Amino acid sequence: MENQTSGTDFFLLGFTRDPLLQSLLFSVFLIIYLVILLGNTIIMMVIRTHLNLHSPMYFFLFHLALVDICYATATDSPVKAGLPRAHNSGLHSDGS
């Protein structure tokens, strides 16, 4: 059975179409991501290197920092990836 849909275009809308505001938002999201990455990496390194921090509470905090890095990477990266191309938001398919 062949696809019977008539529309072949869809649009993804970004935050803004203003290039100056796009670069500002990209910079803000990048700085937030880098602060999250640096802070959680420092927490993980301190817990890993100090032997008196090898208790269940710090084991939990180590993994909480790791999950926070994963969460920030999964949510912030697509936002940053979509910002520079928000002005070219029309995606076209050839119908196949």
C-alpha cells in the first residue's frame, strides 16, 4: 500500500529568527552547559580522589552528578543545535 498523504513539508520553529538574538541565546545555553559540566566533573573528581569520601552518601552524590551531566547533555545539546539554523526551518522531503 502506498502512502496517500498530500503534504510533503513540515516546519520546525526555533526560538527566534533574529541572528543576533540567536547567537546570544546560543552563548547563554553554552555557558550554562559548560558550568554544569565543569561543576559536576569537579564533584566527581573530588569524590573519586579522596578516600574519606568513599561512603554510601558520596557514592550516591557521584552518580547523581553523572546523571546530571547526562541529563544536561540530552536536553541542552538539541537546543543549542537548533538555534543557529532557526532561520532555515523548513524541512522538505521528496515524498518517498
